[in-house]
Amino acid sequence: MAYLLHRYVSPQSLVTQALQRISGLGKHQSLQLCDELGLSPNIRVAEVSSEDWERLEQLITTYYHTGQDMHRRRVEAIKRLISMGTYRGFRHVAHLPVRGQRTHTNSKSRRRSPRVTSS
């Protein structure tokens, strides 16, 4: 059984696929990490030594924002837009599409989504 950043990784899976299961890491980042460590992208998790595994965890925590840290940074960025009073911040507050999509015929689910308020 292998764990990487508190997430179970199947020993039969490829290292690049196992890295992509961590939120915040995609295909490009997983290939970069393998290249940095000198691992082949086609190597299995079970074939990686424990020293390489520890170096991999250290590289991820040092250079990438993953999991809750990534989510926290995203929420802070949205709050910053709202506090500055930008157009994008207003769109977030109004639960409307933020990136210029039309609302006349599309984005009904975004406009109608139930809003849970905490009290």
C-alpha cells in the first residue's frame, strides 16, 4: 500500500497517473516531477524506491499548491476580487458566469443553482 500526501495510490498504477490523482497536479506537472527525479514516466508505483518517494513528496510540497492549500488560495483570490469591487467579483457574488459567457440561453444551472447560506 502506497500513500502520497495522505492519498492512497495503487501500486499497479503508473507514477504519472498516480500523481494526477492528487488535486492540483496534472499531466504536465507529473511529467515534470518524473523528469526532475530521473524516473521514467512508464514506471509503476511499486517499482519506485522509498528514497525517491520521499524526494517526490518533498518536491510536491515545496513547489506545488495541492489539496486544501490550492482551494484556500482560490477562495482568497475570489474574496480579493469581491473586496476590490471588480466586475468579476460582482459576477461571483451574483452567481453568474464570470468569464464572459452569455446568459440569455445558456448557464441556467449556474443561475438556478441552490444557494446554501450559513447562519
